[in-house]
Amino acid sequence: MKRLFVVILLLAASPAHAMHISEGILPFNWAALWFAVAVPFVALGIKRLNMLAKDDLSFKPLVGLMAAVVFIISCMPIPVPTAGTCSHPCGTGIAAILVGPFVSILISGVALLIQALFLAHGGLSTWGADVVSMGVVGSFMGWFVFRGLRTMGASLGVAGFFAGLLTDWATYATTSVELASGIRGSEPFLPLFVKILVAFIPTQLPLGLLEGAMTAGMVVLLYKKRPDLLVKMRVITEKELTAHA
Amino acid sequence: MHHFTRHPQNDDHPLTRLDARVKLLSALTLLVMVISCRGIAFPLLVAGVCGGICLSLGVRPRVLALRFAEPLFIAGMVLLLKLFFAGTVPLFSFTIAGWEVVGHRDGLMEGVRIASRIAGAVTVVAAVGFTTPFTDLMGALAWLRVPKGFIEVALFAWRYLFVLLDDAQVVYAAQKNRLGYAGYRRGLRSFGTLTGALVIKAFDNSQNITTAMVQRGYDGTMPLLKHRPFRLAEVVAALLVVACMGALWRI
């Protein structure tokens, strides 16, 4: 019965749209630690941005607009049938595929800052933790999976699907680690981590699949409608494009 | 998204007119005090004061409720998790279908502590968000030596967020009117198309923006706000408030 009660409580927790760790939930030492982990990655993102912007003046506006797109995507509720509710995708998978992981970290940092300030979604004190989970882990996971599968000969759709799926799941696994370590108090880490991970499952298992499908759909749509953009962002080569045509 | 506005709530409020740098520094200090506080009273006091500020700005209670709904829900869930799954000292118990569920006193205290921290921190940031225009906040961050690349991207994102949001709403309404979200599979396809269309619009807009900006002398860097000198009265008032809060925090 106690297990049933746990399940009921955890299912009740799932509609929280809990993409980001809420403001104030992490104590100061953990908030500072995640901030210290996130900052070097964001700095590398800025360095990469400045390097790319030297050759192409439109790169900074593009990254700004991509940050706006990630903001909008991660504010859009989509239905999650198992939980009977709505949640939302990360959007960092597609950003990492298009502009690379480091610039994608910068994009998520900006999107998270705006969400924290004006939507109470995430927070300033948890900005570092959210950047690490959504930006660092999400972006690198999406980028590595996409590039890895493409190198192995997977189609754009398949590579996009798995990139989106694993971006989402990796983000939530990291969020669980951050939450469990931050709120455990005197409890042991592992049982709480498992509880939080289980709490995310009803929402994030299907949502990961949705994010995968969405990322695949977007990449395929770009390929059909504007393949020049994919060539410009080095997602596909000119050779691949002409070979297909 | 409907409680998300680009302008501060009340231009005539003294806090709206306060220098963004002073506001941001005071808010960050308060935030650090709240998240490092081991008690319950101080975060709740901060929540009360900052909630009162939000109401005095003329923010409608409905908007405030929407803004706070998610973090407060999470606070409630953390409280319940801690009550039933943490702690060792029984506070109460009840039986459901022959199974005993126990609430713990120390778990409840820990849960209330985290929940109060969330309430305090969320209201501090909300008060800043409701009283400060985004561009002023970015100016304050630039003054705090946040790298220019970050500020520039944030300013571009903020400027075109509302343009893309309007585009997204138009496409979403058109899709919905054509039953684009009737059924799970169809809804997913429509959502993919919508986000793909947004990415294409972002690319196209970035090209147009760059062309227009280059014609106006853009060379890759954007000029940021120039700050007026600090006003002594503002700084002294902020220091007094922070010192008072610091004293309460220590108690």
C-alpha cells in the first residue's frame, strides 16, 4: 500500500510541467556548485559565437532568434496521454543540431534567463543547474547522437528522432540528479534519486518520444523546404544535397 | 504564456523608477539570503514583502496566481514527499485499505523549509521582473561584467521573441481551425510543422535583420545602454533595506 501511495503521489507530481528546477528549491551551496559548473560552458559558447560571428555578421542575430525559438518551444504545452496532462519539450536538441553544442548551451542559457525572470519557470538561483541539465547535457547528447548516427549512415529523420529523444531523457535524468542531491537533506542520495526519476517517468517517457518525433519532423521539414539552411549550418554537405537531387 | 508581458506593470511606482543596477544587486543579495536561510520565517517574510510589492504595482491577482502556480505546486509536492518519505519521528498516521501511511514531524519541517524557500525566492524574482524592463536588466547585467556576447544574444532574443510568438500563434490558430490538433498523431505532425516553420522564420528574419542593421552601421557589436550615475538616495535606501533584511536573516 505504501508503494501504491508513492505511485499516486508521484503521478500527481507529474503534471507540474517540471522542465526546470524551480527558483529557491536548491540550497545555496548546491546552487553555487551548479552555477560554477555551468559558467565555463556558457563562456565557451560565447567564445564560439564571437568566432563564428567574425565570418558571418548574421550569426549573432540568428543565435538570438534561435534562443527565442527555444524559449517558445519550451513554453508550448503538448498533451501527454499517460499522465492525462500537458508538458513541454526542451528544444535544445534541434538547436544543438543546427548551431553546435557550445552555441546551443548559450542559447539555452539565454532562454532560461528570460523564463526565470518573466515566467517564474526555472529560476535565477537554479539557472546554473538548469543550464547544466538542459544546456550542457541536453545539447551535447543531442549533438553527439545526431552526428554519431549520421556518421553511421542513418537518415536525417532517424538521427533527428534519436537526438531529440535522448536529449529529453538525458535532461530529465540530470535534473533528477540535481534535485535529489539538492533536497535530500539527511536522506541517502540514491533512494531519493530513484523516487524523483520515477516521478518523471509518466510525463517524460512519452514526452521524450514526442520530442524525438518533433525534432525529426523539424529536420525533415527543413530538408524539404530549405535544404540551403542545413548546408549553411553544416548539418548536411553540398555533396549530399546534390546527390539526393 | 498569456501572463507574459514586455512592459513593467506600473511606470509610476517608485520601484519601477529605481536604477536597475540597484534593484538587481539588492534582489540578488536577498535571493542569496533566502536560499542560504536555515529557518522558515525569513523566506516567508520576504515572500510577504515581495508579494505585497507585486500587488502594490497593480499586478492582477490572476496574473500573480498564474506566475506562481508552477513553483508553488512544486513546493507543495516537495512538502508532501518530505512529509511522507523523509524523517523518523511520527507525527500522524492513517490507514488506507489496511495499509498504514505515516507522516513525519522532521520530514514536515524539512518540507516546509524548502517550500518557504521556494516562495521567498520566486517572489523576489517576480518583483524584479514586474518592475524592470528587460533592456534595463540587460544593461545592469552588462554593468556587472556579464559578457557582451551573452547580452547581445539576449537582446536579439527578447526583441524578436514577440514577433515569433505572434507568428506561432497565427500558425497555431490556423492549424487548430483546420483540426490540426484533432487526434494525437495529427497534433504531433502539426506541432512539428509549427516548430519547423518557426526555425525557418528565425533564419529568414536573421538575414533580413542583419541586412537592415548593416545599412545602419552594424559591425558585429551592439551599443548597450549608457547608465546614469548612481543616485545617493537610491543606493542608501537599498543598502538600508538589505541591511535590515540581513539583520533579520541572521536572527
